Amino acid sequence: MAGSGSRFDAQTGLIVVDVQNDFADPNGSLYVTEGEAVVPVANGQIADAEAAGALTVYTQDWHPESTPHFEKDGGLWPVHCVHDTWGAMFHPDLRVVGDVVRKGTRGEDGYSAFSVRDPLSGDTAPTILHGLLVERGVGRIVICGLATDFCVVETVTDARALGYPVVVIRDGIRAVDRKAGSGKRALQIMLSAGAEIV
């Protein structure tokens, strides 16, 4: 590992999941309690990754105005992260220095950084992320971001299914807890999948 105590090297990638205004700002339409607290933690990881020459990738929900993902169109969620709106932008205090993977651009459920799912048929398709990691020789990933019980846990389980060793930064995640305790359950799912939570 490069540097004193760094968890990064050139073969380790950092994935910063959905640190966007709608999730990380109290005025966001799908605000995650304490979501803004992940920003300084993420920035610290980004600085460490940069110093070690590691790849940093940011995921970004980027939805159309209408999608079966939204409650108004038959889905689960309030309207959030509509492309090119304030809510879809990264939190202004987040350092953005790497590649961006946009999810849900055609109305899919974009929970995992690695895949999207058609909310009607259930069909899944990969995002560009796995190809990006392969191209850059990344064999291990570190994850932080929002939200623990949706996009983080799905990204972690997909990464483990693809064979990546995964480290999750505990201080750098927060849960929606749409159902009470779902954040804690997500941590157990990640541990059961073989992720390390530090």
C-alpha cells in the first residue's frame, strides 16, 4: 500500500456512491439523515486515493422526469436526481476528480454502481463501471457514499459477485432506513457477502 497507513494503491479503486444534493443536502427531495456527514469522509478517501495514484469513480443517479422508479409513476420513490437539476448535482463540498458513472438514465432502477434494473420487467444490464475497473487494472475496491441500505449495499454485493475484495468505510455511509433497521441489515448483508467494514 502506498503511503503511511493508506488503504490505496494503483490496483485499488475508490467508488464514491451518489453523494448528490437530493440525498446529501437537508433540502434534497430524498434526504438521507446525516447524509452531508459523508462528504468530509469521502474527501479524505479521495485525497488518499489520489496520493496513491488510485482510480476514483463517482456514481450519479441521473433520472428522466418520469420513470416507473418514481412514486408518481407507480414506483417507490419521490422524484429525485432528475438529470441536470440541482438535486442531481454532486454536493458542492465534494471533491470531484475522477470518472463519473451515471445510473438510471433511461428510467431504470439504478441502485448498484455495476448494474441497472428495468423496474417493470426486472431485466438487468451492466453499467460501464466493471469495464472501467478492468481497463485500469483495478482488482480491489473501497466504497463510501449514500445510501447504506440501497445503492451502497447493492454496489457491494455486485462487486463481491464479480470477485472484487471490498472495503466499506463505515463513517462514510448513511442509511435511508425506509424500514426501521434496514441500515443495520444492510451492514450484515455486506459482511455476509465477504466485504470488510472499517
